[in-house]
Amino acid sequence: MNRPNDLSPIPDVSGSKPLVAISMGDPAGIGAEVVVKALADPEVRSQARFIVYGSHELLSYAADAAEISCFWFRHPHEDVQRVESGVVVADFDECDAFTQGPAKPSARAGAMSLRFLDEAIEASRSGLADAIVTGPIHKTSWKLAGCSKPGHTEYLASAFKVRKVTMMFAGGPLCVALASTHLGLFKLRDSFTIGRVFQPIDHLDAALRRWFAIDHPRIAVAGLNPHASENGLFGDEEVRIIEPAMVMARELGINVQGPFPADTLFVKAAQGAYDGVVAMYHDQGLIPVKLLAFDSAVNISLGLPVIRTSVDHGTAFDIAGTNQADPGSMKQAIHLAIKFARANRNTDWSRRVSIRVPQESTVPVKPKKP
């Protein structure tokens, strides 16, 4: 199996290196530091071309603290039209004064991180960039800046006018897709539908085939309730919602099994029994991923018309500016973005952008118990 933590060099068979757009993230956080440390590796830089949308001043500050010589070219962000080789920083020179005082959420930092992201999105839309890698943002800063979206996934879905996007995490031996993302547990009950469960199964199957080169992915689905409800003793969502969603997936040729109790499922998945897992809610899927790959896990958006990977950590305000940040997750996010971009050049993306939905009349939906 082609595991997500494989950092071996990616063969360049197309004749041109992919162009990866990186948004630096919240300027008050560790985004600049992890970007500099990840791209400081010559092996990483040899695999692609890069545009970093962010602050030259903050990147230089991070490089100086880490005793890394600047390896990039600087251009005003509005002037970057192409990148022939190496790393170009699309500089927002108005982004300053974030190295003074304790880091904290602010409207100004949120507005700057949104501007970085918007330019990376535009680079992808225009065909300049082959993939987007996002640095860590702070949701409170976005809210203070007037953004209604709770995170990158929802913001990108809106920007690209896509209704159905799945959040996936790859780390260590696990690939985990989520049926729900930034949603309170009590709100999940009111929106837990067959389609919500079917979507990540379909998206995960497509991603494992296209990007991880697994011809016949084995996907396991976690139950929502303890012990996967144990035959209805602890809820009926497994029988009423999860199983019909799996029937829909099987009708499309997807190898999916479950629903399984989550407390044992991830042990078997980590041991290689499955190629991917669909978790029902955020922490159910994120706890095992972060336990096994805290410093190297990657957030991947499925269902977008572009490649987007991201670090699987926050802004870490408590260590911002101290040269203590681990770049492992950013390095892996860049690696996967390059890998996916190369895979896309040999794949008909348009065949699988949309969710495949069979006729619902063929699905045996069981009635809710009184």
C-alpha cells in the first residue's frame, strides 16, 4: 500500500515540476516558521516550484531565528505572474508588527490570513498553481475579521461553489474521512442523514484510488453510537442511516465494511486491515490520527476542483516566535500536494469531481423505531 507517511522522492515524469501555492496562515502564529523550516530542505524544493503568499519580513524573521539562509525570491504579491523555478514569496509588505508582544487572536491577523488564502485560491483558479497548501489559521481571528466560515474547508467550498466537501486526515498508517466536521455533537443528530455518511465513503474511495494508487480500496465505517449500537441497544442510527449509506456505496462498486465499534476499529486499521476509515464526527477520527502522527498528520480537502492540503495543527500562539515549532506536518502537506498534483496529470479529474448518487429508490431505508 502507498502509505501517506512515505516521504521518498516523487518521480518527475511530466517534464515540468508542479507549482504549489502556500498560504502562510495567521501572521501572529507559527505559520511563517513552519513554512521556512519545511522549504529549507533542498529535497523538498527540488520536487516542485513554490509561491508563498505571506510576509517576507515574518519569513525572514523566522529564518534568522532558525539560522536558515533565505532561499527565496521576493516580489510584491500583486506582481507575481509566474514562477520558473525555486521559491517566490508573494509579499504583503503591509503585514508587519506581528513579532512584538504576546500572540493573540485579532481582526487584523484574521484579515491578513484571509488575504493570503484568497490569493492562493486565485492562483489555482487562474491555472497558475497546481495545488494549494494552507498554513494554520485561528478561527477566532477570522470571526473578528468578519468571516462567517469556521475554517478552511468551509471557506474553500464556498470559494469554489462546491456544496459537498469532505475533510480527510492522513497520518502514519491511517487515512480517515469525516462524515461531519466543525459541528457540535448535539447539532449532529439533527443533520445526520444517509447522504452525510455516503459522501465521505465515495470521496475517500476516489482519493485512495487516484492519489494513493490503491486499485481496490478497503474502507471501514465507524458506528456513531457506543459498540456501533450493539443491535439497537444504544441507538438506531447504524441501522437507519449508516447501513443504507453503505448499501448505496456497494451498488457503485465500493468495497466498504461496517459499521464497526470505533474503539476497536482504529486498532485494526492501523495494523493494515483497511486502507481508509470513515468516522462519524470530528474527534472520533482525529484522536487516533493525532495519537499516531501528531507531528506529521495532514488535513486534505476532498470534493474540491483543486488540490488542497494543510497542516493538522493550529497557530500555537504559546510558542510563536520562539523557534520551537515542528515543521513535520507542513513538510508532509507539501509532499502530498506534490504527489497529488503529479497523480492528477495522469487522471481524468472531471470523472470524479461530483458525488455519484444512485437512485435512492434502490436503497432499503429502514424505518425509525418508535
